[in-house]
Amino acid sequence: MSVLVLAEIDANGVVPQTRNAVTAALAINNDVHILVAGSDCAGQAGAAAKIAGVSKVLKADDAAYANGLAENVAELIKSVATSYSHVLVGATSFGKNVMPRAAALLDVQQISEITDVVDAETFVRPIYAGNALATVKSSDAVKIITVRATAFDPAAAEGGSAQIEDLASAGETGLSSFNGRELTKTERPELTQAGIIVSGGRGMGSGENFAILEELADKLGAAVGASRAAVDAGFVPNDYQVGQTGKVVAPELYIAVGISGAIQHLAGMKDSKVIVAINKDEEAPIFAVADYGLVGDLFKAVPELTSEIETRKSAR
Amino acid sequence: MKVLVPVKRVIDYNVKIRVKPDGSGVETQNVKMSMNPFDEISIEEAVRMKEAGVAEEVIAVSIGPQQAQETIRTALAMGADRGILVKTDANLEPLAVAKCLKALADKEQPEMIIVGKQAIDDDSNQTGQMTAALLGWAQATFASVVKIEDGSAQVTREVDGGLETITVKLPAVVTSDLRLNEPRYASLPNIMKAKKKPIDETSPADLGVDETPRLAVLTVAEPPKREGGAKVEDVAQLVDKLMNEAKVI
């Protein structure tokens, strides 16, 4: 039986985490189909068809799917899931919203945020903020899975030439309606896709002080993130949050500034390739996971770091 | 309206968990237990709805061992009116929990169920969505603002790129995100009062729910340890290392 991946789409095409889910799907079975649900989504279906390794695209084009409302999309998944051995989605806010609803409609116990495929029935998933890894074996007929993107490389966006098939809509449930979206405007890369992230914690003291992190980030072409403490304190919006209850990231370089390193924050960034910590408290737990720790006043160190990088880069 | 709030007893968020040496799970003996932080936010939201005259009754439900009663008492001390303990020594999966909540909702007829978006032990993030599916109700997950207006709720949701606003028909399931509110501390008089509030007891079997897990846990292991701890002297040395040793900038 084939494996189905539910695509997340936006106006620009297919959201990148979909391609990480395709890689996880290919680790289960090499016959992978993608479901694209949207309104006027021919463009997105075309983009999905080009993803390397995908053999078929199911396109459900209906106004009911215009904004990814869980009630409607879950019914659509239910209508096709029994023809598949597995249904996967990236563990984004979209995937986390829709997939458990579909699982319950199918009487299936979902496996959340897998980080490894052992075999077609057995998967590894982090629990307790990543402080333990559980290997679980599912006895359900259809496996419903969300995929942690940082654990799987994305499948190539180009190279495939899957056929596109129309799928009948499962209709409008009428339970919910979409009013609007207020997206954080930024010229910087998206947190989960960034190669470098500069994050601030409670030590930043205020939202205004994040300006020094933004300067550093812009120098490095980095995204700006934050700890839960900084979000709790109202310094920055919640979509900046890195951690167990925010985003999970694994960039090449993660610079933690004024972040003590609570368990819940480490859960979101400890798989980064290189970690830098800047904190005035020498005992802060963040130093235990940092490759390079700098003990000192961040308000002095960060601007110094920005100008040092600028000097060295222009000298190259 | 009546609001139902499930509260889960979990290892306290400040405790550094220990994986059992035999790989069978995580050590829960002699470990401090507390209410799942997101469930505190849910209780707070329900109590605020009552204080605003939007809700008439707040019912706290916990599914777990006898000790889960303490978690219900905490909810009662925060302002919930009564409790229901669904007693079981099994570690129920989200699907089975959702089935218990559906059975209770069929009986109690609440107009809203407010569920924490995830529990900090198994990090599943499923129970609210599953409960909504089984009841055929609307769902508003990851909520940061909830406004009730004639027969529906307008909910602001925390999504990956920012915020999204939806309207859901009532009855509905809402799952609470971090910024929905700041939960209160229970005052001593309220803790005393909570001792007199009623807690009913039932069980998954009484509710017609099969406890059999669908996922067999084969092993629980510690993640690979990260080798950190190295320090640099100053900013110049840091930049040097990042450029020439790690080669990441």
C-alpha cells in the first residue's frame, strides 16, 4: 500500500516542512502520494508534483479548503486514508491542528512528531521535552503520523513529475469559519528554515532591547528567536518562541543571548549544529550544551560581536 | 453555559526527568507531580468566563490514579465548582482520554471544553482535537484570545507565522496556548474552600471506554548527550572560533 503525505500550502506553493515529511514517508515505502487540499490550488498541486520521490498528487480543490480549517480537512483525510498504510504531515501548527482530528475520526492513535522510522510500524518520538526518546509500535490499521522536520532532510523541491489526480471534496462541515490572519512581517528568514538563529531570553530585559539582536541577526542573515520566558514577559510575539511548546529548530548556528537554558527551551534547540551562549551567569545551564560559552554582559558583548563580525567579514 | 476542563497530573515542569535504567519508561516514583501548565491556563480561562458571567459552572476532570484527585483539588482551589475523577491506573493514550471526555460531555452537556494544547509529559498535542472530532464539534486550537458572542466563539490562534482568527460554533473545544492568560495562585481561603467542593468518581469502564493501548512502547531511552561546556575568553576569540574552527559564519 502507498503512503500519503498531507501537504501544507500557502500562496507561494508548498510549505517546506511538507518535503521533510516526504523524506520520512519514503523511509517507510517508496510509493508516496501527496494530498493537496485548497481553493484554486492548481499551482500548489503542480509544485507538489515536482517534489522528488512523489508518484502521485491528489488535488482536492474546493472553497472549503481555502484556509486549512481542521474540521473540513480532517473529513477529507478520512475519505481517503483507508486506501493508504500511512498518512503523514509535517508537525507545523497546521499539521498539529488537523491530523489528530483525522486520527480520531478513523479511530487511530496518532504518533506525534516522529524523529526516526525504525520500520513500517515502529517509530521514535521524543517525550518529556526531548529528555527521553520513546520507540513505539503501532497496531492501528492506518498509521497517522506527524513528522518533526528537523529530524529528516527535505526531499528536493524539483526533479519529480508525478501525475495529478482530482479528488472529490468531502464538503463543508459548517462548524467553523476563517476571519483573518495577521502574520508577523519580517525580511529575515523563517525560524524553522534559517541557517543561523539569534535568540533572546529574559536577560534581554525588554522588547526594545531586542534591537541589538536584530542588528546581529541582519549581519549574519539570521532569524530572530526567543525563549518562552521572553515571550511570557511580553518582549516579543509567541511565533518567536523556540522550545517544547514553541518551535523546534536545528540550524547550523544557534546564538542564545540572555537565555538561562530551561529544559523546555533546550528541547527546541539542542539539535543545532553549533551553539553559542552569552550570559552573565556563569552557572546558567545553557553553558552545559553550548560549544562556545561567553560569560559576560550581553549589552556589551552583542554589539561588540556585531562589529567584530563586520570587521572580519570586510577583511576577508 | 457549562465549561468542562480536563486537568492532567504530570511530573512538575521544573523536575529533571530520569529515564529508568531498564528502558521501560521514566521514573515517576518520589518525583514532584503538578498540574500540566497548559491545564492551569485552561482552568484560569474557564474561571474568568464564570467571573465575567459568561459561564455558570466549571467542572474539572482528571483521568488517572487516585492521586489525580490532588490535581482536581488544585483546580477547585483556583475556582472550579466541582470535579470528576476518572480513576484508572493505566496510562491512557490521547485517543482513550478523548473517548472518556466524549462520554462525560454526552452526560454533562457542556457548551465548551477547554483543553491544554499539550501535556508536558508525552508532548502529544492531540487530546483536544480528538475530543472535538469524536463529539462532531468545532475546534479552536492554540488559542490566545477567546470571545464568546451569541452561540459562537471568536478565537485568536497562535500559528507558525503569527496569529489567525476563526469563529467556531458552540459547543466547541478550545485548546489553550501560553498567552491565553496568566493563571492565578490559589489563595489559602480558597484552598480551604476547595476541600468542601464535591468530586465524583467514575472509571473508563463505567464510561464504556476500552483502555487497551494502540501503541506499544518498546523502549524509552536517553537522547544522545551533547558535548558542551567549552568557554571562550572574549568576543574576538568567539568570532575566531566560529570562523575558523566551527566554520559556521
